[in-house]
Amino acid sequence: MIEPREAPPNRRVWGVAGLVEAVAQSLSERFSVVVVGGEISGFTRAASGHCYFTLKDADGLAASLRCAMFRRAAAMLDFAPADGALVEVRGRVAVYEPRGELQFVVEAMRRAGAGTLYEQFLKLRARLAAEGLFEAGAKRALPAHPQRIGVITSAAGAALHDVLTALARRAPQVAVVVYPSPVQGAEAPPALVNALRTANERAEVDLLLLVRGGGSLEDLWAFNDERVVRAVAMSALPVVCGVGHETDVTLSDLAADLRAPTPTAAAELAAPSREGLLQQLASLERALVLRLDHRLQAVAQRLDRIALRLSRPSEVLARQRRLLDLLAQRAAAAPGRRIELQRQRLEHLAPRPARALAETLRRQAARLDALQARLQALDPQHVLARGYAWLDDGQGGAITSAHALLPGHDVRAVLADGSVDMRVLQVRPLPPG
């Protein structure tokens, strides 16, 4: 057994708590109140109202600082902190004694602009949106009853367990094909693209679930990679994207045919509930049985009526006999009836020619009287009877103008009761105008 050595008398041995307390006191004296600028990562708000996050350099350096902002200071914020936001925080450096970790207690925070990653996110989203990758019209409807579902995620992640559990509970009849891929780190984007390409080439599933659990903006950055986003948009298979928690939104979510708030929700949206399908089938079965029963009842009643007719053929023959008698009576009466109708029609038409002839003669006599009256009105003898005379040149030629006569000419005047031969002594024409 090795005996512990005693410390030299001039050397102090610290206890852990004492050393941590001394370091905390030294830091508090050295950095009483400082202002630090950086980018927020992994921001969470506890139920108590306290906020916890990591502050890192916006220029991409690896250093990071754990921060705590208690409820009183958080209540004074005029904006909602989020991952990727570039902020300036004022507070004091301290040591979290239970774990001996350095932390920064934030007393105030203000915005200093967008963080580098978040700026990249916004720029890429705007460029891809301008290309139409996020258009709602390009989204495809999911198959109503998928038989096989593909899952692209990490084989060791909790997201795969959540998806498999949800599908086993909700739709155990659906087969699952896993296309494993890392979901974080530099190797994740090409691996995700390859998994999407493999799934489309094999064409062995009806749709794809692209999922992973929650994390910071850095953790989810592979799903904002342009290569992954374009592969999601170009997929021939419908894609449901469930990355992170409900508040996490990646560019792959926007490019997918359907965004799910969580991996579990993605599984539930992709496959209809087996219980719901069974209920629909039971309802259809009840409706089918009811309609079939009604149809069978109607056919049975028809058969009963036919059977009743066949059971009493004498009644059928009696009805047919009565019908034949009626038709025979109609056939016997038909010639006499037709002759009577023709006779009545002839009696009705017989007077019509005589009436038409009489009417025609009456109209012609009236027309003749009218013409005779017009002829009498135009007879020159009636004009001469009123005191007028007809002048001619003795040869029957009418004299109608004083200019046609000269003194010494012989003319004849025809009156109503005779004629008079005369000689012109003087011509007096009327003055013009």
C-alpha cells in the first residue's frame, strides 16, 4: 500500500471548490462589467424564463462562450433573440461552480446585425426563390396509400427511431426503406445528395422522408446547403421534409413537397392511419351490405309477383281473351265508323262549291259596275253636254292651241247635239307668263 506523501510545508493544496471560488472572484475583479459581441447559437428559453445560449465569434473562429441571461434581464429585451443573430451583450464573467465552467452572465443585450450563417441563409433563400425552387405550384400531392416509404437520415440518430416508432404505431402495413446518411458536418451535404439520387434511381418507394432532430443553426446547416436543396427540388419522388423542431425552418423544408414540423409529424403526414383506414373499410362494408340487401329485397318482390302470375295461368288467359274480344269489337266497328266519318265530311264539303261560285259572281258583277261607272265618267259626250265644244281642222285633227290657227282658216266645232263649220277671223293668243 502506497502511503500519501505530505505536502511540503511551503506549498498550498487547494480544494476544488476553493480554487473555483478563487478563480471566480479573480475574474469578477478583473472583468467586472464588459461588453462582448458575437453570434448567438443554441438559444433556449427555459420554463423559468431564464435564457441560455452560446456566443461565438462572427468571423468563424472556433472560440465560444456559454452565456446565461436570467429572467429579469430577459424581460427587458425589445426583440426575440434567435440563432444566427449578431448581438452585443453586456455583463460579467463568472464561473459556474457546480461544473467549474466559464460562463458570461448577461445583464443586457442589443442587436448588432445578422450573423454570418444567417446572412448566408437569407441570401441563398432569396436567390433560390427567384429561380422558382420554392413555388407552391411545383409542389406535388403525396400518394394517398403508400406501400413503401423511404427515410433519409442518420442510422444512429433519434429521428430514425421516432419515424419508425410512429409508422409502426400508425401504419404497420407500410414497409420502410432506410437510406442512411450523415446529417451534420462537412460530409453531410454530399451524402444527403447521394442518398436522394440513390432513392430516385432505385424507385422502390412511393415517397421519401428527409428528417433529423433539432439543433442549432450550425447543426442544421447541411439542410441549407444549395446542393441538398436542389436535389430535394429535383427529386422525382415526393419529399416530406421534417428537420429540427417546429420553429426550425431550413431551405430543404421550403423546397420539399411538404414540410413537417418534426420527424414524427413527417411520418404521420406521409402514411394514413391504419385505424382510420379500417374504419373507412368498415363503413364501406356496411354501406355495401345495406345496398345489397335492398337490391335482394327488390328482386325477391319481383320474383314473388312473377311467381303469383305463373301460379294462376287461367287469370292470364282470361285477361288476354278479354283483350282480344275488345280488339275484335274495335276491328269490326272500324269500317262502318270510317265510312260514317267520310260521309259526314262529304256532307260538310258539298255546299262549299256553290257558295264559292256565287261569291265569285258577286265580286265580278261589282267590279264590272265599278268599271262601267269609270267609263261613263270619262265619256267626252258628257263634257260637251256641259257647254264645251271640240275644235278640229275639218279632217278630225284636234286643235289644242291658238298658235295653230291663222285668220282665214276653216275649223269645225263639235257640240253635244251637232257640229258647226266656221272660219277664223282673228287669233288672239294669251300673253306669255
